Amino acid sequence: MRIRLPIHFGPWRTLQKEDGTALSIRIGGEDVFFESDSHALTPHPHARACLAFVARTLGKRAVWRMPACTPAFADNLRAINLKWREWWGVPLVRMPSAPASMNARNSPPRKTALFFTAGVDSFFTLYENRDCIDILVHVVGFDREPPSPSVTAHRIASIQAVGAALGKEVCIVRTNLRERWPFSRINWERSHGAALAIVGWLLCGVADSFHISASFCQVRRDANQVKWGTHWETDSLWGSEGLSFHHTNSEVSRLMKLERIACHSLVRNHLSVCWEQRKPSPNCGICEKCARTRLLFRFAGFQEDVAAFEGAPPLEEIIAKLQVIPKGFLVIYQDFPLERLAPPLRREVEALVARSQ
């Protein structure tokens, strides 16, 4: 019988860089790094506590000396733990607490940040909260597969163009978190909210408020079936003294979001939704998510593909080639107003929904 030893979480280490800040932490013999060329990263103990919390709950591994956090943050993690136990049957975890002074800062920043992927959800949050958002934070390393250098460069250039056009700071954070244990071995759909929280705590010296854009609509009749790493019941719990997280716009469907932002040329030119990277461009135009987003533009009245999907094959052809809709996303298609589509495209979408059910 193989004995699995408790995982050890080392201390934060600051790495010397000529431009920007880099932090590293050793987890079970593997080094996890975070770096930014433009904004300072803070080795906050709550980021370390989040890492250990994910390892113990979603990773279901014993942790050697669980890192301490403030009593208020320990209570919040306990609430997340109970919700995850209800959803996924994770083990219960006791988080040790330390004096609240461990969270003190000399001069708290008064800036609001948005985790920005240049997708429909984050673009909508940006435009709906344009006056209060100061910083666009994009994390390189959270994709399903590491994108090619050209795709990464194109995406960063697009985000910087959006920031420049709207007068927002842009903070690019690079990390190998998803490639290292425990995130490399657990379901990203469950763990990505914790990953965002970790980055948020490392940027607590830059912003004291973070927006996390909703992926699903809370007002759907079957909204209680949505169990996702970012969720209206859990996102705010990742915050504590001096730092808050906000699950934003969960009352609006994806279609309504696209309909309200499609008029902006920045959206049509810089939208980035693809996660399969089948082509060297940011949007392949042929994966399920690209096809789904192209459908949204059809519903919004755009009969031709916008610049973000330029050169993609005809949408009817792509929908016909899709085998099934990924589990969890069928609810989105079921809300689509298919009567707005031209008959050939409508038939293909109806057939895709039927074989996915």
C-alpha cells in the first residue's frame, strides 16, 4: 500500500527581476511562480492559505501545517468549504487563525480591478462599470493549454489597446500555477475561482477591490444547478479585511451581455473567447465556444462575422461538425431565441442541441 505523505507548503520567496516583481512558493517539491512586469506583487499569507485550502479540499491531500489566516478569512474559507462539500463532497478542513494584524497595510490602495480576459463576460463588466474600474488584470497561464507565444502576444496587445482606449491601467500576471500541483490534477472548472483569489491577494498592494465576471445567469429557473468555480454564492467569500471580491452581473444572460456591448468597436475587434487554440489567431472560429459566440452576434443582428472571427468558415458548417455541447453549457443554448436565425442555421443549432441532450 502506497503511503501519501502530507504536502508541505514553503514560504513565499521574492525573486530578483530587473523589471517588475516575481514571487515563488514551493509546494510538495514543485515551484509555483507569479510575476508581473508592471505592478508589485505582495507575498500575502492569505494567498498561501488559499493554495493550501485548495490542496486539502479539492485535491483531498493532507497538508503539513496548514498556513494560518485571520479569523475573519478563516470563517470565509469555512463557508466556502461547506458549500463545496454540498456540491462536490469535499472533506471538511480546519483553517488555523492568527491575529488580524497579519493583514495590516500601511497605506491601502483605493483602486478597483477587473479580471479581464477580453471575453464577453469581462467586456460587459468593463463597460457596465467603466467609471469605477481602474485596472484590467489579465493572467497568462490560466488557459486550458498554454497558447503559442504569438497568440499570447496578440492577446496582450489587444488588452493593452483596450486599456489605452478606455484610460485603464493594464496588469499582466504570468504564472505556472495551473501546470503545478494541486491545480494540475484537479478540475479547473471547480478551482479557477480560487486561482483568481490567489492572484487577487498577491495584488492586494495594487487594488483593494476585484470584479469577477459571472459566467452564468443567476435568474434562470435552473440556476441552482450551476456549480462552478466562480459563483454568486462563493466569490465574495474569498475576500476579507482590506480586500473584497465581487461576483458581477450574474443577473444578465450571456446573450443580453453581447447585445449590449456589440455596438462597441473595441469588442468587435478585440474580443477573445477561444480556449482550444486550433489556429495561430486568438479566435479559431471553429471550436464550440467560438461557434457559440458567433451565434450570439447573429442574435444581436450581425449577419456577417465581426473582425474578431475574420476568416472563419461558415457558421452553419461549423455547427454541423460539432458533436455535442460540453456538459454544463447546454443551459446556455436552451435560452437562445432560435427564431431569430435563418432557417438553415436554425436547423443545425436545433440538431446540435438534440444530440447533446
